[in-house]
Amino acid sequence: MDQTRTGARRIIVLALGACVAWLSFGYRYHFLDGVNLLIHEAGHVVFGSVGQTVAVAGGTILQLAFPLGTPALRTCRSSAGTSTTGTTCSGRRACSNGRKSWE
């Protein structure tokens, strides 16, 4: 049993070591990383008044929910309600929700 734990610890240490090495030497910072961090941290503030548990999870909640509310990531839908995959709302076409699409 002790050998199994030692082997599992080695695997975890090697995986974490590889991740740290990649983050230290192979990762190139992109400006969207800063935007993502800002959205994440804002989630802690936004959900902070709800309770401690929700405040802790609030960063991830807002980080995952933010793209759902971004107009650029919504897709237009046909009158039948089926999604036209890969087509974003653009120009002056109206989406199925009746609002004009963003330009």
C-alpha cells in the first residue's frame, strides 16, 4: 500500500513539475489573460455579498458565465430556432430574439 502512495506522489510531482516548467519557460502571455483575470477577480466582488462559499466560487462563476452574456459569442438562429453554427450576429440581420444584431 505504501508503494502505491509513493508512486502516486511521484506522478503528481512530475505532472506539477512539468506544468510549472511549461508556465515558466514555454508560455507566452497574451493580453486576454489579463482580461480573464480581471473578470475572474470581479466575480469575487460581485458575488461577495451573497455568502462566503459563493464569494469564493464567484470568480469562476463569473469567468464561465461572462462569455454567455457577450454578444460577440452569440450565434444567430433561424426562424425555426435551430442554430446556424459558425455564423455570428453581424450586419443588420435580426436574431431570433427579435433584437437587431450587433455590428
